[in-house]
Amino acid sequence: LSDHVELRDIIQPADEVRRVQPLHLSSQFGAKAFPSTLYQTELKDACVWIDPDDWITQVASSSDKRRVRLQMLHSGPRRSLHFQPDEVAAAIVTCGGVCPGINSVIREVVMMLNTYGVRKVYGIKNGFNGVPHSHTWVTLRPESVQDLHMHGGSLLGSDSGNPPAEDMAKALQLKGVRQFYAIGGQGAMSGAMDIQKALQQMNCECSVMGIPQSIENDINLLDRTFGFDTACTEAQSAIETAYIEATSSGNCVGLVKLMGRESGYLALHACLAARHVDICLIPEMDINLEKVLEHTVHLVQTHGYAVVVVAEGCSETLLDRSVGNVGLYLQDAILNHFQALQLPCNVRYVDPTFMVRAVPANAKDSIYCSVLAHGAVHGAMAGFSNVATCRVDSRFVYMPLHVLAAVGTRRLDLQGPWMERLLETTMQPNLSMEGKITATPMDPNKAMGTRLLSKSKRNSNIAGADVIRTPNTSLTMLNGFGEVVAKRPLRREDLLQEHDEVRKLPCFHLSQRFGRQKIPTTLVSNESAGKAFMDDLSFSTQAMCVEDAGVGRPTAYYQMTRAGPREQLHFDPCDPAACALIVSCGGICPGLNSVIREVVNTLWQYGVRKIWGVIGGFKGVMEPENWMKLTPEVVKDSHMKGGTMLISDRGNPEHIHMANVLKAHNVKQYFVLGGDGTHKGAMQTFDAM
């Protein structure tokens, strides 16, 4: 099923791996090694103990432009502690704006500290501003935070602003605090770093741990920040409200303003989830207001309504100057523009700014908060300091705070895949300042792709590379303050254990049986976005551990073909005799209709016009007379309903019979939705074909 992969096929020549070593209190206060008190709890048999040299390397990808990858320490419980839990006093503070999940993090920090045996835990009200003032300190106990995760906001109150770091450090020292947990955005992480420096200068043995938050998901390097998923869900509800209002009134524009001062991730993801948005404006865009108004008029005249989403940070890009409320400004601009053209128009304005951040964390964020909070406590008990607990490339790690401070705010790449997905959903034209003033809408009767064609770049000059070392690659080791302490050539053991290996999972390609077809892609370009097409050599390798959880057992890391558009197609989308078929099998599941909708829309963008849906699972394949014709119009609102529009069922007819039906109806693409049993059946049908 898989092939062995050498190191030279993972790391490219001239690449560099930087090992960012977290600060450890032993460097200033001497090494301590107390047996973990988790051995004495019900968790003793459930703990996955992390070894001291368990390094996580960022995912390697052939089409990735990065030449430097970070190597970070794995987050989790250690067998040896730096602190005796019964001698520890801990303090928790929340900073910046409120965010879904803050109370979940507070609860889990308190609960995990209690599990270790820490009995003195303080909560500090009013953010960093409250640290120097004793009256803002409250005692937190497990019973007082038991149901805290069920409430939005912050039990401790959140505030912006930093008093002098020296004053905060003195207050922590006066209270005997040995572990300090700061919850907040990048500003809070920078403040925590300053506090750590002040504590160090005072020779105060205190671990400072950061737990990053942001409903805008704008912290670089991190997979996502807690609160973002919940905020997207709430923002999606606001967009759906605007859509219903717009479609229920004549000549109506549903306008939604969302948070996002510098980054458009929240607006973009909410639009992708809602799927009803016609125009999405984000701070990264260089927006031409005249084009926006012109396209809005076109939408209302052709469809009877329009749904527009604008991020709060668009005020400067829309006007080249700041306005108090970009949503209200855009509402007035739309009404004035329609009035000037003597056209009727109503605007339904929705501003969920505080709704998206004041709610409790949803299930996904709540679990995420627990893992982050537990990781922070494990790290502090082990003696790490000046680090944030976060998830990078699907692995939970300890990230030095100076790294988070250095990488800056994450902003959307207007030439990247997320922007491409947005434009495929909204179908909005180029609304930037550059180019023609006229905003020409996309023609839905033509191929509706939105990619600016550009080949992926891959350095294939690996001649002479050996199994152990890839030429000109290096490992750079940095200490807890970001200072380079060593640099040497990269070796295999820097990434993997001796008994571990990387395995490639090759995908079957129809050219192996039917010869290679080289049909130019039918996806058209759009100057608003760009996309590097994948080629046959585009791959991604899982994030690797030097010491993984299964010590003593070989670990296989997989290298897989990257999903995405190719510059050359195997099938001609415009073949009038060919068709595509979609079937859903097994039990129903939330999201089936969303998948069906997006498969249909993407096929339509390529130019496929004969798309069928099978009614009744695999059994329905044998009844082509009952197949359902699918078009973008048919599936337009399907994602707003549960279940499956194709009616799912269990059971498999003979696979050779299904294969004969597919062949007889010239089915060129067969999309199967279901569980592992369904995919086993699809594989057997493929073998029969």
C-alpha cells in the first residue's frame, strides 16, 4: 500500500530546520526533578508521557515556499516536575477583548492544577491592569469553576493595556506566585514576555505561560486560535439572517459587518460556511468602492437581491481613510448610489460584532481549550517558561513567546488557496483599485473557475543526496530568548528515531491503464486571485516527532499527494457523452448536502453539465431511471437542510453489475459519500471496472 521514502525526498536542498528551545527555569535556578504527582492520580495509566527530546518538525511539502521549518517541543505531561505542587501558588489573567472559550480555559487550568495537587490558585480581574492591585485578586477553586465553561465572556473580566512589567512582577513575587498563566492575543503574549524578563531580573522563580486567543485567527504559525470556530458559527448565523431578509424583500441588500481589523479570516470562513454571500470585502483587499457599488446594482437587477459582507478593517481600504463604522458607511453609500440611479433599494443591516465573541465555546472550541489549558499546566509544572501552548501543523507544541512576537499578524494571501475558495463561492469580480473601473461579473454559463494560472515550483536538483543527509540543509538551535547557540548540517536523527520511517501513499492514476491525457484545464483565470496548480510530484509529509508517544515501537509517517487543481486534465469536461455521478450511502450525517452542493458547483465550474445524483445508495445505482439531475440551481440551498437530498441506504448489489451500469451510461467521474464500508464498496466497484 505504501513505498519507503528517503530523507532527500522530504527535505529539499538548502532547507533549514530551526530548533526553538523553550526557556527552562533550571537555566537560572538549577535542575530539579520531582516525580510527577500525576502518578498518584487516576490519570497515571492514561497519561501519554512526553520525553525531554520530543521535537516536532513542521510539515514538509513539495510546493511549499518556506525554506525554513521550525522544530518545537511537544506539549504534554513530563515524568519529572520542576515544582513541588504543594509549594505552588498560581495566578491566571485574561487580557484584551472577550472571546468564546476564555472561561473554558480558566476552568481547565484550575482543574489540572488541582489534579497535580496545587491548592492555591488566584484569578486576577481586569487584565494586566489588575495585577499590581491586590483587591482585584480572587481565589479560584474547582467547585467555583465547575460550570464556568457553560458561560460566555470571562469570569475575571478582560481589559487592554499594560502597567510597567516591573510593577506586575513585584506583585507576583509579593503574592508568592510560582506559575503565571496569561490568556489573550498577541499583545498579551508580548506583555507576558516582558513580565518574564522582569521576573528573571528580580531572580524570581516563576513560570510564565501564554495561552493565545483570537476570534480573528490572526496569529501567525498557529493552526487556529481558540474561539475562532465558535465565532465563525455565530457569524454564519448572522449572514443567514441577512440572506433570508434579502430574499424575502424586493430589491434588497443584506449587509453584514464582521470583526477583522487587519485580517479577513473570520469574514472569509463565515462566507465559505454560509455560501450565500455575493460580495465579501476583507482588509487585505485594495477595494474600489465604485466597483463594489456597481456590482451590487448588477446583482439586485439580475437576482433581485444581494448579500454583502464587510470586515471592520476595510474602512481604510474603502476610503483611504478611517471611518467610525464601515458597515454604516457602506450602507449609506449603497442607498445613495441606488438613489442617484433612481433605482429602488432596501438595505437590511446586521452587525453581530459582540454576538460572535460573547457566547460560550462550541463543542470543538471547548475541547480545544481543554487541550491548550492542560498543556500550559504540564509545561509550567515541568519548569518551562516564556512559552505559549498552541497547535502547529496538527501537533500541540510549546512555542517560545519571542517567536510569536516576531512572526507578526497573519494576513490572507490574496494569491492563495483560501482566497481562491472565497471567489469560487461568491463569484465576485475583481473589485480592486487596479484595472478597469467597470466590474464585469462572471458569466455563470461559462466555466466559472477563479484561478490565475501559475505552475507550482519544485526544486528537483537532489542528485548526490544520501539517505542520512540532504545537501546544504542545516539544523539551527536557538535558546529560549531566540539567540542562536549552534548550527550544523541536518541529520536524519534530528527528525526521526532510528526505527521510524516515512512511507509514501501513491494514488492510482487512470493514465496507468488508459494512457495519459493532456487536456488543458478549463478553469479560467481571475485577476482577483492566484493559485499554484499542483503537479504529480506535489506532496505533503506529516509533522514528525524525534521521540513520538510510542517509544520502542516503529512509527510510520505518511507522505501523501496534495489535493488541488492540476494544470492538465485527464477528462474533457465538455464531452457531451460523458457524465458524473454522486451517491451517498450508509447512515445520514451532518454536512452530506453541503458536500453534494460543492461537488456539483465545482464540476460546473470545470464545465461539466451532465451531473446525476443516485437515489437510495448503492442500490440506486442499478436504477438509472430514478437518477436525479443536479445543477447549481437545484443544490443552491441544499446545505441549509439536514440529511441528504439523495436519500441514503445500506447494502451493496454485485459490484460487477454496478460497474456495468456505470460503463453503460458513460460515467467518467463517480463520487461516493459514506463511511469505511462505503469506501470499501467503492474500491470493489473500481476493481470490477
